[in-house]
Amino acid sequence: MTEEEVPSWGEIARKYGRFLYNVAYRLTGNDDDAQDLVQEVLLRVRKGLERYQPGSMEGWLSRIATNAFLDDVRRRRRRPLERLPDEPEHVLPPSSGADDDFEAAALSEDVQAALRGLPADYRAAIVLSDVVGLTYQEISDALDVPIGTVRSRLHRGRALLREALR
């Protein structure tokens, strides 16, 4: 596939599935929500693939993931869900998969917990910058905010992370 060709949905799912899961896990902070977010992203990719302009696939997918995450955060604020109590007799024991092992090695639990504690806007900017490795311009495009706002969110978010990790 050349850079000018638009990949198929299946190619995107296979090639970028782990990337999407990593971004989703860092944004949501837990496996179940990350898997749900990846599914939502892949649905949005399928619907929007004909509008994709060849370029940075990671940037495009990060923007979709971030927008889906922020949409979910806004939806939960409007309609908070009451979690059902855990009933051990109805819960299967979790099995450790390759993704879990990968995630455990990538960021320590205290860093992940500190990330979960950040406001969604700061968390999105930090994940896109420090975990995904996007440039300020790509983050600006993904979040649909000016570069100055990206810098501000990164600065404030990192300061909150440092404070949480003390």
C-alpha cells in the first residue's frame, strides 16, 4: 500500500488495533472502557473512511479516539450511571492477556492512576503527546483547539501529574 492509497477498514483494524487500544487505555484508565472506546473508534472509522485524506493515520485515529472519549465523558456528566454492586459469584476470574502484559510494562500503576485523576482535557493532551508521541500541531488538530491551548493543557496537566505522583 502506498502512502497515497486509502487503506481498507480491515487493514486499519489489523495494523492499528494495538495502537488504538493503547491510546484508549491511557484515556479511559481501565480495560473495559478501553475496549468499548476502541469499538466506537472502529465504528467511526468505518463510517468516515471515505472522507479520510491520506496523511498521518496515527493522527487521524488519535483524533477520532480523543473525540469519542470526550463525547463519552460529556455524556456521562449529563447522565451519570449507577454501577451495579459486584457479585463475586457472577464474575469470572480475569485472565491476563498480551495486551494486559503490554500495558503493565508500559506505565506503572501509580502513573496510570495519576492519569485517571486528571481532568479529561488535560489527560487527552498528555496521552497524545507523551504516550502517543504526536506533535503539538497534530494534537491541536486532534483536539480541535489552538496550539497555545495544547501547550497550556500540557503544562497544567504535567504539573497536576507531578503533584499527584509526590
